[in-house]
Amino acid sequence: MSIKRSNKSNNLLRLLTIFSVALSVLGYVGLGWLFYSTKQARLEEKIPSRQIPITMDGKVCEMITPEIRINLSWPVRIALGKTGSITVELMADENIQWICPDLINFLDVLVESRLEIPDSSLHPANQLIQKFSQATPQKFLWSVDFHKESASDLSSFWLNLIVRKSEAVSDRNNSIIDIENWSLFTKNLPISILSVAGFQSKSVFETAISMIWLGQVLFLIALIRYQKKKLIKIYGIMQ
């Protein structure tokens, strides 16, 4: 009877050990999945110089844009519920040149950076505008929240150049600001939003940590019980 009880106890210990190891492994697999589901893509390109005709109050002019280096970063793969980041950095080696310099003081040149990402929320809004600057790199930054699991290349980025009358000139003439808009760069942004059975990344992380913690505790209990049985067996032999 004692031998049967001992065998049953050993079997329970083995099952407890296997179960604890399996829990820990599943927890680490969950953490590994979260690590796999986070991948940031980076694109570096040069936007060539362009000659752009400008018409203001019947006067025809020409604007020559410098070569612009663009660095674009976005989450090509991300877990559902995790906030992603999209950054755009622009650097021009030279300033804008004008064929008719008498218009320089009457015009503002702006850079518009625009995003469209389906089933998501962008912060701030999808459109960011800055005044063109050659002196320092220009940076645009968004955070994006995704609302459902999907995989598509429908997300898009546009970089546009806007030329308009300066506000001071428009206010003085009491007229509407004339606006001309040119596209400098476009790019489709493939983004895959992943999930485990529809659960968001926070739930997957919490579940994985709980499984690892519980697995380690159960393994420790099994180890203590095994060592206790071993000591009892050695003590019985010595007796």
C-alpha cells in the first residue's frame, strides 16, 4: 500500500512539474510574440531639386527647391492595442532660390506632411504643416492607435510644398491668401496589425507574465516536495 501511495505521489509530482514547465514556456512564447509583433520600418530617400512656376497677381516667377533628404519611419508590424509612432525628418542642404527675387518678401513657403491610415486614430491630426527651413532639420511626429486587426498597404504618406502670400501682404491688401500646392513625395506604408485571438497587446502581456509567474511557483513547489521525499528516503535507509 505504501509503494502504491509513493508511486501515485511521484506521478503527481511529475504532472505538476510538466504543467509548471508548460505554463512557463507558454508565457515566454507570449512575450516572444509581443517582441516579434513590433517592427519599425525605416526609409531614407532624396527628393530631387525641382523648378516650380509661381504666379502671383499676374506675375510669373520660378521657384527652385533644393535637394531634400527625407527619413521616414513607421510601424510595419505592430500588436493590436499598442501605440505606434510615425516620424518624418527633412533636411535641405540649401535654401529655396527664386528667379524673380522681388517676390521673396511677399511669399511664404510651407511644408505639409500628411498621413492616411485606415481604422486608426492619429495624434495630432493627420496633417502637419511647418514653414520651410534650411537651417535646421524639420521633424514631424505622430502617434497612432489601431482599432482592429488587419494587414494592408492602404496607408499612405504625402509630402507637399505650399506657396502662398504672406499673411502680412494679404492683410494689407484685404484679400484672400492665394495658395499653390505641389506634391514632392508620396509613399504607401504597409502596416500589419496583429493579435492573439483578438486580444490586445496589454492583455497578452499580462497573461504571459501571469503564466510565467504561476509556472515558476508551481515548479518551485514540485522541487521542494521532491527534495523532501528524497531526504525522507535517505533518512529511512540510514535508519
